[in-house]
Amino acid sequence: MSQPTTAALPFTGFTNDDFAVFEIDGLEPRMNALIATVRPKLHQLGDRLSEYLSKLCGEQMFPHVAKHARRTINPPNDTWVAYANNKRGYKAYPHYQIGLWSTHVFVQFAIIYECPRKAEFADRALTELDSVRRSVPSGYVWSKDHMVPEGLPHNRLSDEELSELFVRLKTVKAAELTCGIHILRTDALCMDGEAFVKLAEQTFAKLMPLYRMAMA
């Protein structure tokens, strides 16, 4: 097993029980299972990777584990820990996320509709589209809707389609955009916990051009 990259407890990795949480019917049963099974791991990843991200970004990054507190009927289909440079919240800021659905784990950069910088970010991305094309690895996945587990592979998007994502982010009030990796459930179950941490660190580093563009 590879050694931890920060002075924190080793991450034990994801198990089938973590993914199976999202197959439980009903808000209260699913939330109870999520709180007991998945949330402690998100807190661990939050503590574990915030130090690395702070060094990478050159500013203090704070972890925020999703609480899903506004839900009253429909149970969550995914959950996550977000990292932002604000201690009180992350939604109004460009940020990073680690989370999971029943089908996969995601590690990604995100800029969502609450962020007042999203139009400026979209303008910069459109102006520097060639740079975005080159800096994002071919196997990474874009998404314009965090409610949908599927994404748009970077290597399958034409320049026109990639531009449309940024135009939509700029012009649609409720638009959002994420970019990162999806690790299939079967692959995540076979992955050593510390190997996952290392992969998350590498992914955050690869996504730094997007983060810097959003923070400029």
C-alpha cells in the first residue's frame, strides 16, 4: 500500500455498501445509511485532501460535506465533499468535489449557478478554448447538470460543442458546469484507498488550469 501523502489516517477506500446506499428506498432510510456509511469517508477525504489542495491552490481550502438538509421527500442520488477557499460555504465559489453515485465515483472541478464568477469564467474559457482543449485530459468528462450521472467525454466533444457548454454557462441563469473523472463502481471497489487519494490529487492538479481561470 502506498504511504499517505499528508499526516492523516490512511483512507480505507470505497466498499459495495457505500454505493448500495443509493439503492435504498425512502428519504429517511437512505439518509440514515448515508450518514452512517458514506459521510464519515467524505469527512476523512475532506480532511485528508484539503491540505494538499491548499498547497496546490496557494490559498487555504476548506472541506464541505454535503448535508442534503433541504430534502423533504426525494432521497439524494449522489453525495460529495466540496473544497473551496471559503470556510462558510462552497456554492458561490469555483470549487473541487469528490463524490459518488450508485454507479461511480467522481473527482471534479465545479462552477455552479450560485457562483457570480461563472459568466467571466465562461468568457475566458471561450477566448482560450484551445488552451482548455489541450489542458483537459482526453478521458475527462464534462457535465452541465449535476442531477444527471452521465457526462460528456472531453475527447468526443467538437470545438463547437465545447463552446456551447461555456455559452450556456454564461447565458442561462441556472447553468452549471463540472469537469473531471468518473471511476466506475467496479473499478473503485478494486482500488486501494491510498491509490484513490493519489489519483484524486493528480486529478486536482490536472484541473488547476480551469480553477485558475475561474479565479482570475
